[in-house]
Amino acid sequence: MSLSVEQASAWRDDGFVVLPNFVPGTQISALTDRIGELVDGFARSPGEATTVFSTTERTHSQDEYFLTSGGVIRPFFEEGAFDSEGNLQVPMDRALNKLGHAMHDLDPVFDNFSRTPELAALVSDLGFVDPLLLQSMVIFKPPHIGGEVICHCDHSFLWTEPQTVAGLWFALDDATVENGCLWVTPGGHRQPARTRFHLDGTGTTTDVIDPVPYDMDSLIPVEVEAGTLIAFSGLLPHWSAPNTSEDSRLAYTLHVIDDTADYLEDNWLQRGPDLPLRGFA
Ligand code: FE2
């Protein structure tokens, strides 16, 4: 078992578990260096990469660039990165919202990081029988312009029948209230998802299952040091505030589903036959 009794009961009762010092400092440096190389590459040849990822404005959600990003590594920008004429106001490493969504399959450094015996053992302890690594993101949350991520649960976006998705959130910087740490509702994973975002013809739509808004007063901040892993249920409501500080809040996230469940064909994230989902092997 990789979880203590207390950690296992936190996972069961609260819907999330905090594992400090999961990532050694040398690995944080390796990931940070690799992220720097990728960002430099995008800065040298940005191409058509001007899509903003905003959970408040949802401008990305009908965008081909987003909808075809399940099997590639693409940069997405923060809303505040551009001036009114569409020009970048800050250097690339301070402009990005995220890289997504197949870091774990296409980048050797992230592949190695995402497929360790320790992570496989943890995911087994979380209850997975036949895990598949579905989605990965580097989330930048840059100083001053890192935006709010509205309260949601990940099952709404990565739907399996029955629900299986879980998020693994690796802090690569210290995450604080000031720089936009995760906030969660302990025990909120016992409630069903309130929305479902899915493909609808050539675009996407959001079905409202329960119109009652999330109780923002039930959220608590999860401030963690760099190297901490937060594992959370796909049903756990979570939120993060804008980064109003001078400090970046870099994180890597990995979403895992169980192949014993059905991954729906109208989920936004679809893989082609050239890049099938894989587990930890
Ligand atoms: Fe999320």
C-alpha cells in the first residue's frame, strides 16, 4: 500500500488526499527545465497558437485548435496575455495558461514522470483496476495574469459510465492563496456532477444537470509546497483564484480513467487510432 490509513480515509471521506514530498527536487528541476525548452520552442515558432483558454469566458470551447488537442502538445494562452489589438504583452513564459493535452504520451520527460511504479501503486490504492492515462497538462498560472478557474468537477469534462476520472495535481511551485492554489469542497465528491460538457455536432455544448450553483463558502484552500501531489476525485468540486502575486504557480496535472468503465464517444477529448490511450506500462 502506498497510502497510509489516514490518507486512504481522506481519499474516501473527503474526496482528495495531499501527499507532500511526492516529487523529489531533482525531478521538479527536470520538469521545469523541459517546460522551459518547450516554451522556448513555442516562442520561436508560435504558428497559429493564439487560442486563449478561459473557464470564465469559454472562448476556446468551440475552437478546433482546442477540440483537436487531445493527442498533441499545444500551448494555450491566458486571457490577459494580449492587448486590445491582439499583441502579446508579456514574454511567452508569462503568457501561457497551459500546455495540453498529451504530454504524458508524446514528451519523453513527461512520459517517464507520468509512468512510475510509485504512481501506478498510488492509482491502484485509489481504487483503479485498469487505469488509462487520459489527459495531461502543464498549468502555468503566471504572475499577475494567471486567471480564475471556475468551480467545477472534472467528471463534467471527462465522463465515463460509471464515473471513474481522478486528477493527479503535482505542485511544481509552492501553491498559496496569493498565487492561486487549489480550493476544494471536502466531501463534495458525494454529490453528482452538475453539468456535462460534450461534443455536439461540430462544436460543444454544456448540459445542465443540476442548476444549483456550487456552494463557494464550502471551499477550503489547499496550500502546498512544491513537490506535493494532490489526488482528487473527478466528482470533487474545485476552484482556483486569479494569481495576483509576483510568483508563478506552476503545476502538472494528469487525469486517469478506468478502462473497466465506458469513456463516452461525445467527450470533447478524443484520441485517433494512431495514439491509443495507455496505462502505466
Ligand atoms: Fe479541474
